[in-house]
Amino acid sequence: MTPDTPQKPPPAPIIPPRFPVTDDQIATVVHEFYAVVRTHPGLGPVFAAHVTDWPAHEDKIIRFWKNALLFERGYDGNPLAVHRDAGNVRPGMFDVWLGLFDSVLRRHLPAETAQSWSTLAHRIGRGLRFGLAASPPETPPNLR
């Protein structure tokens, strides 16, 4: 190599997954979760008001979880903004959401994997719940 030859940057380090989970397991959990959500009397109507293309939505959420769990960079959304902008998502709904999600995790994954994923989901849920609760009201308060 001569001094004028440009050097290639080193390859990006490969980050191992947070815990052992496969692409297929992620897809199974997401598909099953949304099948349950669609029939849930409280959450189903909330999602139905916004999701018109379930396969596309589920693919996006699969990318979200692959990013969060496997560090794959295929998701570029802003979950807090989406939930805040929906207008009908309330902080208390995350308790129900997480309960359903945990039940799906337990049905489809080894116990240790389900618990690890649940811990992360609950951390994300707390952040979303806090973000929604801290959102400014839609109209400014009347200070007179």
C-alpha cells in the first residue's frame, strides 16, 4: 500500500443480540400479539382506528423488535410520537398492552427468553406511558 492509497474504514463491530432470540420467534410473537389485540374489547378499537394494513404494520413492528433485540437497523420510526399523535392512546392502556404481550411471550418462548423480552418491553412501555402523561394538553389552559 502506498501513502496515497485511501484506506477503507474498519468494518462496523457486530453487536450480539440482547439475548438469544430468532427472527422467526420475533415474527411469531408479533403476529400472535396483534391477532390477540384485534379481538381485545379495549385495545382492538384503538388499533383499528389507525391500522388499515395489518401486514404492513406487523412488518414495521417486527423491524422495531429486531432493532431493539438484535440491533438490526431496519426500523426508523418514533414510537412516542406515533402514540402521542394517535390521539386515543392513554397511558393506562400500556398495562393491558403489556399483560397481553407477556402472555404471548410466555406461550411462544422459553421462559428465560420470555422474561428478558418482557423486561425490555416493560421498560419501553414505561417510557411511552411517561411520554404520553407528560404530553402537553391539546389546547392551552385558560389562565384568566
